[in-house]
Amino acid sequence: MDSLTAYMTQAWQMTTGWEMIAVLFAVVYLLLVIKESIWCWPAALISTSIYIFLFFDVNLYMESGLQLFYIAMAIYGWVLWRKHNKSKADLSISSWSKRQHLAAVSIIGILVMISGFLLEKNTNAAYPWLDSFTTWGAVITTWMVARKILENWLYWIVLDSVSIFLFIQRDLYLTALLFIFYVILCFKGYKQWHLQHQKLSFS
């Protein structure tokens, strides 16, 4: 018990104010995504802008670069969802076929092999293969969120679980705790989107 308390105390002491702010807005983002609220995208923009520097500082270069993509996707998601809200265009929750999932997983695998090899040979990146996996997986999955693809939540459960290990290894304890919370929320998000998808299917 004493060792656990000491570990938690050390983890808290190593947590910066910037990480706290990034985590706060990341939580707000996911809660708003579950509700399909357009305001999830500004929250994502704030969180990811901070994480660019946090991840670069601990040598998670792919994760740091991923945040630039997240910023672009936050803008894309805002524009797309705002357009849907105004025009009532069809942007409802949909589901991918097995072929589409196979294509997505294959693309992720190829990109991971390329970037993992390059990072391992040319940089001091920490965990280049896992870093590449979570990064390229998140690229595909974030696009799925913007397009309201139901299975994005299942992808995130896998990616976030791997990310927990990465962040603990790089002493980003509060971020690791955030991703544990993310995994729990992903189950809730999948359930809620699945129910909404079924309503749309039967309407």
C-alpha cells in the first residue's frame, strides 16, 4: 500500500499544468463526441495543440506529429458537422463492411512497417513500432469519427489500450489515466452509437 501511495505521489508530482489542461479538454472532447455535439472539435483543437509539445518532449515523435493531423481533423470535423447541421445533409452514423475494415487494417499495417523501420534506424524515438501503430491507427480512426463510422469506437479501444503502456513508460501518468478512462468511455460510445444506428436502420 505504501509503495502504491509513493508511486501515485511521484506520478502526480511529475504531472505538469499543461498536461492537466490537455487531459481536461481531451475528456470534454470525447464526452461531446458520444453526444454527437459539434463542440467536440474546438475541445480537440485545444487539447491536441498542447500535446504536440508534450509528446515531442518525451521522444514520442509520431504521437507529436499525429497532433498536427488531429488539428487538421478538428477543423475538418467542425466544417463537416456544421454543414450537416445547416443543410440537413446525410451524415448519420453508418457501419463499414468487412472489405472496408480489411482495407483500413491493411493500410495501417503497411504504414506502420514503413515508419517503424525508419524511426528505428534513423532516430532516438521511444518504442518506434508501437508509436507508429498508435499514430497511423489514430489517423484512420479519427477520419472514421469525422465521418461517423460506428466501428471507430472498437478501433479506439485497441489503440488506446496500447497507448496506455506507451504513456506510462514515458512518465505521462495523467495522460495514461486519461486513456484508461477513454477505453471505458469507448464502450459507452459504441453502445450509444450502435443504438442510434439501429434506430436509423429501422426508421
